[in-house]
Amino acid sequence: MTDEDPPQGVLLSGEGNVAVRIKLEREARGWSTNALSDRMNEAGFEMNPSAVWRIENGKRRINLDETIGFAEVFGLDLRNLVGPPQLAAKARAMELIDEVLDAFRATQRANMAFTEARDALDAYLAEHPDVREEADVMVSNAMAEEASKTMLKMHGPPPGGGDADPAGEA
């Protein structure tokens, strides 16, 4: 890559990503710059065909309001519109990436909540050793039951007769 070559992929700025995506989305719909301009104007975002062409070709910057307008006209989430160009034509990939990241964040929050709850229980049981054994058994049994239920939802009943109690009890 020479100094004159534009950066590719995730190295592009959000604005560069948007320019690439606008062109991809416009072309995928078979719209001219005039048609896209008309749709932007109808949606309340003032835009002429020349401005669309200049944005797509990196000759004009795009402001946030215009970016929101393009996302609205194309029916895209704003995060999707500014995503890396390699994934720009794969809107579903961007949606799924967002879902994976959201689920990962939820997992991290849940792990933190679990650790805090377990630490609080352990601290309480350290002060009340007379109930430790019973509490530990209750927690272990409840967690095993929840794990079994989750496995049953994810994978279905075990092969060879799904009559088994999800908690593993006969």
C-alpha cells in the first residue's frame, strides 16, 4: 500500500465507512444519486444529488444529522451504517455481531453479579458457621437443577428415554 492508497477495512474512519456503505446501499437498491437525494429530502434531510456523489467519493464530509438520515432512508441501525466496509454489504453479519457483543456484555455483568452474590453469601456463612453446610447443599442443588434445565433447553432430552428428572433425581 502506498501513501496515496486509501486505508481499507476497519482502518477507515467512521465517516469513511459511512461513505462506502451509502454507495453500497444505494447501488444494491438500484437507486441513482437523484433517487437517494429525493428519498433523503422526503425524510426531512436536505440533500442534493451532487452532495450524495461527493459524500460517496470522499469529496465532502458528512455530518451526524445526514448520517442519521441515510440510516433512516436505508432502514439500517446507525451502528450498522458506520461498520467496517468489509461487512457493510452483509447487514445481517453486523446485526449478529451486535447480538454477540450484547450477549457477551450481559454474560460479563451476570458473572460479576454472581461473584458479588457468592462473596456476600460466603461472608455471611463465615459469620454463621452453623448454617454453612445446609446453605452450601442448597446452593449446590439449586445450581445443578438450573444447569440441568439449561442443558435440556439447549440440547433436548438425553438419548435413550428422556424420562429422567432434570435435577438428576429418580
